[in-house]
Amino acid sequence: MGQPRHAPEDPDWWRTAVIYQVYVRSFADGDGDGTGDLAGVRSRLPYLAELGVDALWFSPWYPSPMKDGGYDVADYRAIDPAFGTLAEAEKLIAEARDAGIRTIVDIVPNHVSDRHPWFRAALAAGPGSPERELFHFRPGRGAHGELPPNDWPSQFAGSTAPVWTRLPDGDWYLHLFTPEQPDLNWAHPAVRREHEDILRFWFERGVAGVRIDSAALLAKDPGLPDLATGPRPHPFVDRDELHAVYRSWRRVADEYGGVFVGEVWLPDPERFARYLRPDELHTAFNFTFLTCPWDPARLRAAIDTTLAEHAPVGAPATWVLCNHDVTRTVTRYGREDTAFDFATKAFTTPTDLALGTRRARAAALLSLALPGSVYLYQGEELGLPEADVPADRVQDPMYFRSGGTAPGRDGCRVPLPWAEDLPHAGFGAHAEPWLPQPADWPSYAVDRQRRDPDSVLTLYRRAVALRPEFGDGPLTWLPAPDGVLAFSRPGGALCVVNLAPTPAVLPPHSRPLLTSGPLDGAGRLPPDTAAWLRA
């Protein structure tokens, strides 16, 4: 079994951690009803400890109508009955900690479910009521209020659906995502108090951190103006008043020694870094690296940009190849366009899975060698490709709100394969999983990969165990041929990644530590292959 790399009392564990994202619904089904649950996660804690991860980030596990995969939350202080109970969550947090694994929960502050008690009360109270002040209710434009209050676009890529819904009483309410996800009014003090109480609720149950969904969207221009194409400030993205919210949250986190990671999609490095000032968020997701194509110059630029934008505030970078919203790495890297952009995601895009797998293996070693923390989405350690979900089984609202043109995100959320010879590849014993597994899913099963010394799972386990060889400190780029990335770290280890079309000669070293694939007969590094070397 892997050993935790950080002592339980280490306050800086998060700066170099390997954090595993658990999408509960698709991780493991403990009761056999076709839906993943906390019992399934608890049963797989030995697997996660063996993998060597430092923490688990759980996508929302709260009561939810599941109109947006759990990101429509009806109650932040409970567990969805499909997943288990609050008492079971508390057991999971404690058992994981006993195994040396911390827990990070997901908070969705921009919006709630339309089943949330606050929104139900607002609907019942009517126009002009105090209950409606907790949200963004407005009269419409036009002679009879028949037009939406403004022209804001949906935050679901590819969607032309409106972000305003009109009620029978004439009021419109704002929802940047689905109509079942009404946006909260963060100018209201009750909204701020409620979320600070929610943070305390989970910190008091032993969680080590909080991931903040859509972290740059909370604050809205109080006038709700049309979206201008001119200079800042944007009416609902990255508004300055949002930083006061996170400063107050940081004070709560500091009471418990908790940490934050924000989902902050911003193109401006200086604006991005503001969220990472010492009295705000500890870390934020690195979308520059996640969306970068498999290209040596652009990857190096993404790494340099990331490190440069974090340096002024002393925050560690985060590195991630995939998450619950993004096309799986193996599939993406096997395509002609290896970048990721929601706007270009389309059905029936050709992919070479063998090529994608080679590149994904190399990318795993690249990301795990970089300074900072790494987020690993469940199933990436198995080399899972994006699954083709039949149209009649799709559940993602991104698909429906695009009129069926955007594939949505279900393909990366298909339940995991655990055992090649069991029903549903060992995900659960009885009912068919909530999303169908492809016919070849058993070939990716955990038990099969455990027996294979060359499997993707074996590679990840070895890489996580060897990661401390790189030490804790900055990277130094080394001279390398065109198309090759090579750098050293203070621990005395080197990372070399060959993105060129021909084999590359390795730099001087004392011995190899790990390679993503075999060297050629001359001891050179083949294309789309990475090596860790002892200097």
C-alpha cells in the first residue's frame, strides 16, 4: 500500500499534494442500484491509498434533483440519499484521514437548485418580497415586460438558451446556467452569512479543504446592464467586489487550517493572480495547462505562464489534465486538434486511441514532475477514453440546452470499471449503471491493470510514489533538441518529454527512474514518450 507523503499535522500539505477527484455517482456502487455512493467510495479507500494520493476532492454530494450533475444543490448540510447519509460522509472523512488521505468538498456558491428552500420561499412570496432579494428577480423589458431584463449569454458553451425565466406573476429570474439553477444575490448579507456557516459546517466535520465552483461569477453589477463589448468591468465575471467575499472566507478557513481551490477561468494572468493573494484563496485550477494542445512550444509557454502568474503572490501552481467537464486525455490527445475548448467540442470527431494513450502516459509524467499540486480525475489513472453515450441515454443539460449539437460531458462521467469478469465491470452488482459502459470497458478494469506491469495504472502508481524524487522547489529548463521539453528540479531528478517526430537522445544522467514507454534499441526516447532520470 502507498504511504502518505505528508504528516497529518503538515500545514503545507496542499502545496505539493496529489489530489484525486471523485465523481461519486460514477466511482463505485456499494448497494448495487446503478448509482455510485459513499459506501462504494469507502470500500475503495484501500485502492486510493495504494495509488498514493494525498486527498480526495468530492464533486457535489448534496441533495440535488441532478439537473446539472449535482451542481444544482438543494441542501448544503446533507448528503443526497442516492449517495448515503451525513453520518456515512463523516465516517468516510474519518476513515480516509486514518489512511492518510484528506477530504475536499465542493461548494457551488453562484447558484442553488430551484428546489432549495430559499428559492421555493421566493416563488411563494411574490414580486417585491424580501425573499426574492436573495436572488436576481426583475421585471422584464418591453411594453408588457415580455422581454428579458438583459442580454447576458448562457455559461453553457454552445447554448443559445436564455439566462432569464419568466414566472406567471410577471417577474423574471436570472440563471447563468439552467433554469433549475437560480443565481444568488451576493450583495445580500444573508447570502454571505449562509455560506460562511456552510464552510464552518464542513470544516467542523473534518474536511481539509473546499473547492469553489465557478468562483469568478458570484458578484453581479447591481444594475444588471446589457453585456457591453468594451472595457472592464464585466457585469458578472471577475468583479472587484468579489474579493471581499473570499477574504471573509479565508478568515473562516484559517480558523480550521482549511484550504481553498478555486475554479477561476480568466484569460488575464494579473487578474487571475489576485484571487491567490495571501488573504484570499490558497490555489486555483490551471486551465491554461489543461486546455493546452500536445505541442512542445505551447506546453512550455503554458508552464512558464503558470509559474510566472503564481510567483508574485507566492501561491503554488496546480496541474490538471482532465476533470468532470473535459474530454478525457486519451481521446483528446489522439485527435488532430489536441487542445480543449467547449466551443469546438463536436460529435464523431476521429481519434487514434493508441496515439492518445502514448501521449497521455507521457503527459502524466510531465504533470507529476512539475512544481505544485496535481489533480487527478478518476479513471485517468486507468487510461479511460471518452465514452460514446447513446443520445437516448444522455443526461447532461449542456447537450439539451444546445439543441443536441454539443456532445455534453457525460462521456467523461461513465462509471468506472473495477473487475473485468463481473457484471457492469465490477461497478455494481445488480442494476445497470446510470450511464451505460462501453462494451470494451472490462479491458480497462482495475483488477486487470493491477496484474499488468506496463498498464496505465501501474505507471501512475509508480509515478506518484517516485514524485518526491523531484524535491520541493522551482524547475530549471535544460538545453534540448527541438520538440523536446527537459527540466530539472532541486531534488536531483530530471524530466524529459519527447514531442518531436523522431527519437531523442537523453541528457546525461546516472540512471533512469521511470519512463512512460520503453526506450528504443539505442537507448533513445521515442516520440510521445517521457522519462524521469536521476541526475
